[in-house]
Amino acid sequence: MRRAADRLWRGSAARTAVASRARAWHSLAPAATDLPVLLPAATRLARNAAKARRGGGPPLRLTPAHGVVLLAVFAIACGVAQAQAGAGQPSVLATLWKWLPVLLRGFVFNLAISAMAMSTGTLAGLVLGYAQISQVKAVRGVAAFVTHFFRNAPWLVLLFYCMFLLPFQVRVFGITIPIPDWTKATFGLALPVMANVAEIVRGAVQSIPTAQWESAASLAFNRRQTMWMIILPQCIKRMLPPWMNLYAILTMSTVLTSIVGVAEIMTLTGRALSAENRPGLLLPFYAFVLVLFFLYCYPIARWTLRLEAKYAVDR
């Protein structure tokens, strides 16, 4: 009897200890949820969402800290190159200053190529994107094939095709008109831009709720009026971030034209290094090119955020 009572007392004591531990565990968790392990993530996500609402869009991943890092890399590269310089050779900064007008002229040429390719590709992409949502099946099929073909083709391959398949000159009414290399390179870059803009337009239009189309139809709007007066104005906010991202990618990709002989900043940088014949200048010169592209792309990122907030569409 004593052994049975002892076992019964031990069992009740163990159950009491387990119950007290459970009560202590539940007392640590808030009463509003039964998943306390998700609270830190939920709090962080709510804080990021509030910050995005205040700023008019998601927080930028490209920050001034990246520019500081690039400037530090440039300074270190200049220091290393200066340490390797021989006696009587000009300093790294003096050499860079001597070639600065040439490099800036090449950089401006890169920007001109990107602007022309983006303009041409955007205009063609708007037409192609509208064709992808056409009510005619044949038009939709051809537009989808063209979009996916150029969207999934390597940009460098398209550049080579345009450089070597397009004529070097054309004759119009007996007059020979040469086609420069940069024109063909711009056309080659505009092809993938066209395909990506077409996908941006198609995705933005299809993201609009169907109730907008039904409401327009109830007000006797035809398809063209609905598209241009109701749907496309609401697509601006949806299209701006990917469009600006595509432009930044295109700006960075203009250096590919140096492979096909276009005299842009990379080509001119290589010529400057060959003229100086100093291997130590390679890192500071190319670090300077990186800084130039960052100084151009970072304001675009800030401008994108302001445009997105300006053209915000209430859902």
C-alpha cells in the first residue's frame, strides 16, 4: 500500500510540474496569437511596409553606401598604381585628368546609345505588347513568338547579327548612304528592349481588374477608348519600376558595343591604357568607369521612386 501511494504521489507531482511549465511557457507568448515564433518576422515586415508607404514605394536597394564603396575602391586602386609608378612617371590622377575628356566623350556616347535604343525599343514594345492582347488570334500568336524570341536571345548574339547581317551602306536614288556601326549596334540593343517592354505592357494591362473593362463597357466605351482612357493610365505605376530597371540594365549593357568596334567608353579606356603602356593604370581607370556609371544610375533610381509616388493609382 505504501509503494502504491508513493507511486501515485510521484505521478501527481510530475503532472503538476508539467502543468506549471506549460503555464509558464504560455505566459511568455502574447494572447493575440498562438504562433509566437512568427512575431519578429511579422513586426519587421510591418515596419518595412510602413516605410514603403511613407516613401511612395519599396526601399531602394541601391544606396549611397555603394557609391562610397566604389570611391574607396577607386582611391585604393589609385594608391596601388601610384606605388607601382616608376621614377619620373606622372601621377595616376594627372594621367586620368589628361584622358578625362576622352573618357567622358565615350561615356556620353554610351548614354546616347542607351537613350536611342530605349526610345526605339519602347515605341516598338508598346505596339508589340498591345498586339499580344489583341482579340485576333493570329496577331496574338505572331506577337508572342516575336516577343519570346528576342526576349530570350543573348544580347551579344543579337549585336553580332545586326553588325554583320545589316548592310554597311544603302543606295537611295543613286545616293550612297553609309550606315555607321553605332547605328546597327543601337538597333541590336533595341530588339531585346522591345521584347521586354512588350512583356511589361502585357503584364501591366492584364494586372488591371476585369471590373474596369466591364465598367467601361457599361458606359458604352469601345475597346480602344477603354484601353487609352481607362486601362493605360492605371498601368503607368505598374510599368514604371520595371521600365526604369530595364533602362538601367540597358545602360550597363552598352559596353557590349565595344566588342563589335563601337568607340564608346570601354573602347576608349582600352586605347588610353595602350597609349600609356602602364599596367598599373588598369584598375584605377576601370574603377573610374564604374564610378561614372554609378553616378548616372543612382539618380535614376531616386527619380524612379518619385515618379512612382507621383503616378500612384489608388486601388
